Amino acid sequence: MTGRTLYRKLVDSHTVTRLDEQNVLLFCDLHLMNEYTSPQAFAGLHEQGRGVPMPAQNVSTVSHVIPTAPAEPTGHRIIRNPAAALQASNLRRNCVRHAIPLFDTDDALQGIEHIIAPEHGMIRPGMVVLCGDSHTTTYGALGALGFGIGTSEVEHVLATQTLVYRTAQDMRIRVDGRLPLGTTSKDLILMIISRISAQGARGHAVEFCGSAIDALSIEARFTLCNMAVEAGARGALIAPDQAAIDYVLARAPDIVGELRERALAHWARLASDDDAVFHAEHRFDASEVAPYVTWGTSPDQAMPVTGSVPAAEGAQRLSTEQALRYTGLAAGMPLEGLKVDHVFIGSCTNARIEDLRAVAKVVEGRRVAPGLRAMVVPGSGAVKAQAEAEGIARILIDAGFEWRQPGCSMCLAMNDDILAPGQRCASTTNRNFEGRQGRGAITHLMSPAMAAAAAIAGHITDVRKWNIASSESAA
Amino acid sequence: MTELKHRIEGIAAPLPIANLDTDQIMPKQFLHGIDKAGLDRGVLWDHRFTGDGRLKPDFVLNQPAYAGTRILLAGPNFGCGSSREHAVWGLQQFGIQAVIASAYGEIFYSNAMNNRLLAVLLAEEEVQALLDESRLGATPLRLVIDVARMTVESPAHRFAFTMGARHRTMFMQGLDMIGASLGHQRAIEAFAARHWEAQPWLKDVAGRTKARLDAQASTRAAG
């Protein structure tokens, strides 16, 4: 028997039964839900009179529609949009009915699903994690296979704790070398997506490996795996190493004693075999990474901040023309110096404590540029509390940033955090799609430190010139 | 029971935009429902309407000749991005029965199949040939998609496509997927028992974690 990839091992270890040549019935260890992709799933379940047989393998949070304005004097978070409020109350009703744990609007630990699940030890190596949200690939950072599903599939998971799953092809992306000072895993993944394209990993589960990956902190790995879906990946994995195991054990007080030994033995096997065959491979040199910024309307339309907007030519002519028309840029324009109206720091990609520390390092003792609106939306209640305890919140507030409540917020602008037409935003999020942050609004994706520097400068700027040590490469 | 469905025939509207993501197919302001109603309104909203809500007459789906469009002739990586199934529900409510593209966002593809919105995969050159034929014609291109024979026919071309046997059956016969999987209920329970025996740390993680966090919160509140 030839060797297996980590991806195959995870699929095999969760296969209840093979349905046909392409599809298996895949067991789901943890199913996350939010208020906007689950309601029709519960409704379908109820129409058919079906139940949820394994509720404790499921968890919900109100994340997408929740406003992030500072809390009311009462301490309560009120959703003023009646339709959004109904989505939240409907989720509560569904979770109560089926005994599914819920991080409700007023829960002090509420936050973005992909931030709260790992930070409280709910993601463990070797798991299969599903969620009605495409950024579920995040969990590969801990050696768990995660991927997004649709609402019909949410209903299927609720009813059966399984998914009818078409297996993917294996891709390996090796990154060796050291990330240069001033660059992060956000810059790395933007570089990778720009080189392999927005559909470069379509149909594949990607395993990241190499010395540059090994050197990343766990939070930096979350960012990397999170955005693998922007290259079309059906999953992203990093074999769990000591750093991943330490991260999990520090958050999983139930894994102790003999259980801990058994878990460690199990997790040690979570790696691709030496003779495993990948259908596709890419190699990158980390030393080529620079602070990356998107210039277009697809995450693969990105380049180093020192670059100039490309001309519309060759096979990409039409899509480049279209993107430039939307972003209001012209071929040859330098990205550096491009004025921004708004800075958004948040999202499941970059709203963890390390991200906020990197922002504070840039911002400390400085002021947000006049006329610019800068927001920080921490990823969860726990991240927010920690940033406040560390003095990060104070630094940001003193610099003129809005310090807000947790949620998905302006990443997709489903709540009231939305940009006006023509506004240009430096954003730590994951998608620069047309209209994503508001109709006619223009998104430039970048790292937290780069977004912070843009907030101070008032325009896109190269954070490497600011002489600030990168927290990630210092690790 | 669901009807047998194997042929889609009608006007195909050219929409040759690469990476047309589900945010564009169904924008955020239409995602606030707890049911599936009214999503036809939101389909490709920013493409169909100006900022102040006026119809954009040039957009293909707004042209009178394309009223009743059943098929979208789309660019590569159609439906990439967000997992929102609202995109599929909206397209169907709008009257779209099939999309033809050289590649799809993976979650969109599954969502389409689960709702019997036919997502036909053709080679890039074949999609281009149909787009060219559409552009040169005096009237909108009409296509016939036969799922039983797995062909797409235009006046000038006939292309074969492939799809998984499972997806083909799902499209033609409809299939209560959950009902079928519940047929494996005993196997699922047996699997879970073995799985948790081998890896007890995977059992009830969400339930146990939330209970632990709630207990900590109430201790803190009490202290």
C-alpha cells in the first residue's frame, strides 16, 4: 500500500461508509452555525419532523449581523434591524429547541465563529469541522480538516452528523526560508493566491509545509489556512507540530492524564507519509514575500506594495479592465501613496490578539490621519478583553481608532458597518469583491500592520519603512 | 414526489465575467431572511440596478429579448467565495434552471446540485464558442441541455459534458439526501461509538466546552 497524505488519513478516519466511487458519508466532529446560513436548514428539519441526534457536537454563534457599536449603558447588545434581530432570536429558539450550545448576542465570549471555536479549545487535531461559512478552512492550522458547506448541507449535518462528501485531490504547497521583517502570513497567502490564481487550488485540499510554515505562530497559521479558500481550496492543512499541540492543550483542560498520552500518540500520526503522492505541488520562497496589497476585485489581484497597477493585457485583459474600472485605478499607478478613506481591522482572517498587537506596535504614540475613519473590531469577546488587559485598546483609542464590539462587521457588511459608494478602504479582511464592503466601495486587502500604517499615513504605505519589528518573524 | 427532469431548453444569457462571486450573485442586503422567500429580487442586484434603484437597460438580463432567460453562459469560477446558498435559491426563483461554465466555486456547485440547479461543466473553448455564437446572433441564443444524454446543443454546436453519476441522478430524479443518509443511521451510531472509543477527546466537545465556559462565567459573577 502506498503512503497516504494527511488529508486522506482524515477523510479515511471519518468515513462512515463509501457511497460510490467519488462520495463518502463523512462524520463531522464539530459543526458550527451562524444566524444567517442556518435558519432555512432548521426550517427544513422541522418540516420533515427530523431531530438533531448529536447536539453536543454542534455549536452556534451570532456573528454576521450583530452590530459592533459600543455596548448600551445597560451592557446589552441590541440589534436594531428587525430582520437581523429576528435571525438572532430565531437562532436562539432553534438552539434551545435542540439543546445546541449557543454563544448568544449578550454572551461575553460571543464572536466570529472561526475565532471563538479554536480559542476555547473546541478545535482539536484530527477533527472534521464543518460550518455554513467558506472560511472554515481556518482549522487546518491545528491539523483539523475544515471546510464550508451550504445550507442544505447544514440541514444534513444537523439531521445525521454526517455529510455526503466528494473527496478532493491532494495539493502540497511548500514554503521554505524566512519571512522578511515587516511581512506576515497574510502577505504570504496573498502572494500565493496572486501566483496560483483565485481558482488555483480549486478541487484540492492543500497541505502547507516547509520551514517558513513551521516558523509561523498558530495564529499566523489560522490566517494562512483561512484564506486558502480564496484560491479555491476545498480544505487547508498543516500537520500538527509541538506548537499546535501546545496551543490545543493550553485550551483543553479535559485532555489530561492518560487521555493526554493517548491524544499525543494519536496526533503524532497526523502527517503525510513520506511516500504519499500529491496530485499537484507548488513551492515558494518565503524571502520573496513583501507586504502585499490587492489592487483589483479578486484576491488574486494582489502585488507587493512597491508595485504599480498592471496594464490590462493578455489572458487577463477583460478581468483586469473590469477590476480597474471598479477600483478607479489606472495602469502604472503606484500602490504606495494611494489615499484611503477608511481602515478596517477585523474579520476571521485577522482579528486575533497577535493581529491587534501588531497594529498597536505601529500605532503607539501616533494619530490616525485627519478625515480618515479607522475601526478595530476584535474577533471575539475574549480577544477584546485580552486587548483591553494588555493596554492595546488604550493605544488604539488614544490614536483615534474606534474600538468596537466583536463580530464579522465590515468584512461583509451584513450589519450596519458598511461603506459608502466610492470610499476606499485598507482592510485586513479576506475578500475584495465588488460591493463586498458596500456598493461601490473599494477594498484593498493587506496585513494588520499595513492597515495600521495606512490609518496613520492616510494612504497605502510600506510598513517596512516604519522600522517596526514584525511580531511574527520575531517569534 | 419530485418530477423527472432531464431537459432544459431556452434562452441562454451571456455573462462572461470571471470569478463572479456569490456576493455579487446575492448581495448582503438580501440575506436577512429566515426563509427562502423573495430572493429573486436580489439576483445580481448591483449589475441589474443603479445605486438609486433604477434598472440598468444595458445589462443583458434587463434587455427585453432576454426576458425568460433560463440558462446563464458564465465565466470561469462562477459562484466562488461565500457559501451562501441564497445565491442558488435566488437564481432559481429568478427563473434560471442551468448555468454553463468552465469551472465553479466548489460550495456553489454542491449547493446547486442539492437544489437541482444544473451546473454544466464545459471546456473553456466550448463555453467561448457558445459565447461567440451568442454575440454574433441577431436574436438571443437558445440552447437545449439534455441531462440524460449529457449534451448541450446550440444551432451551431453540440458539446458533450460529464457529471458524477450521483449528481446526475440527483438532478434527474430528485433525491431526499437526508432521508437516504438516515438509512445509514445505525452505521453512523456504530461509527461514532468506535470513533469516541478511540478518541474520547472528540466527544461532545462543543457541549462540554460551553458548559465549562458558562460555569466559569457564573463563578466569576458570583465571586
